[in-house]
Amino acid sequence: MASENQTADDERLTEAAARQRYAQWSGQAERYDASRPAAPPALPPLLTQLAHTPRPALVVDLGSGTGLSTLPWADIASEVIGIEPNDDMRQAAERRLARERLAATNVRFVAATAQATGLPDACADIVTASQAFHWMEPTATLAEIARILRPGGVFAAYDHDWPPLVTWEVEALFHDFMDRMFAAARAHDFDPATPGWEKSGHLERLRASGVFRWVKEVTLHNSEPCDADRYIGMSLTNFAGQLIARGILTPEEIGLAAYERETRAAFTTPMFWHVSYRVRLGVR
């Protein structure tokens, strides 16, 4: 009986942590959608080649957010499903779909979690998780991925390095700003680090799960136009913007006005940011 009670307690704790992870993105969708880097263009050709299918029947994007990582598959796969538990992020994805892909009737977004997608067994050729796998409880998530992937199907968990590279001066400003944010949070006896799993452990988790016949990590790169507004917006899509929105910190406490002013001064002309993506691959 004691062990059963402990199991029930552990499940409730896991559910509470999951709800906390999902809720932190509420109110952040517009800034996230406008500021975050896009998925690497080389990723779909790589995954379709590994899956031996130039036109996948189904691609599932876990933690699809505002659709940045989902919509690139619209012209490649017969069907694309984004799984997103946060209502604000999912609704932003649906608005993006209506705005950019009016004819993309093969794309839809579902209110579900990575641990319980509600999809049939062995239905997907490709499953992805962009900037999201570290928020997902890995054991249950990998079991669900194994269930919905067909034999020979491919899973890719990919994240980009922070921050995207513009110039060393801009990056120094970013790190100073983040240091001020963490110091201010600690002064309020608040730990801004939401429970999650280190990205550096993704590859080993895939390998240890035993559900993939082949596992490998590769690096992809991309560059995109970036001005000061986009860079500042990206800087606020992590904890800083969330803590300000929740009233835990004020813009003054973290020196937001000075950061914006100094970043704008560093962007003397429109520039590009250069993004490196670490892609952890598993073939079912």
C-alpha cells in the first residue's frame, strides 16, 4: 500500500510540474512567434532520407508551439500534426496557419501532450521536437514516440545554441542582461529554472531507452536576417519576459531599457544571426 501511495504521489508531482511547464508560455506566443529562429531548412531533407520516404504520410511535431517547426512540413508530408498543450501557443499556430498557409489543409494542431498524443499505433513516419524535448518527461515521452512511429520511422529532437550569433558585442550584452535577470530573481528568493531535463543528456536518453535501432547526433546550421527588435524579442522569450509578465520582476530591476538602448546601438545596420542546431536522431 505504501508503494502504491508513493507512486500516486509521484504521478501527481509529475503532473503538477508538467502543468507548470506548459503554463509558463501563456501570454508569450506573439513575441515567441515573431522572434525565435526558424527550423533549419536542411532538416526535412535529412529526415526524409533517413526514413526512406520522400513524401512522409504523417509527420508529428511534439511541443509545436506557434507552428514555427510544424509548417515547414506542409509541402513535404501528406499530413502534419502539431501536438501542443498550451492554448495560447496552439492558437497562435492556428493563426499562423490561416495567415501563411491558407491552402494547407493537411496541417492541424491538437491539444495534447507528448506523453499522450492520442494518435494510433505506428502511424508516423517522422516525429520531431523542436526546442521542446527538455520540457518533456523523457521515459513516458520516448515510450509514446516508440508507439506512434512505424518501424524504420525517425525521431529528431533538436535545439539551437543560445543565443544565435550576431557579433561578440551583441552576445556580451545578452549575457549581461541574463545575469541581471537571474540576480534579480534570486533577490526575490525565486528560482526561475522550471523543472526540466538537461539538453546535454538527450542523446544518451535516446540510446538508453532501447526503442531505437540507431542513434546519432548531428549539427545543422542556418542564418536569417536579424535586426535589434528581433534580437531583443528573442532575449525576452526566455525567463525574463515570463517573469515580467507574471509580476515577479519589473523591467527596471533587470535594466531592460538600458539593454534595449545598448542593443539598438550595436545594430548599426541590419545583420544576420547564425544559428547552430544540435539534432539528436533515433531510427525506430
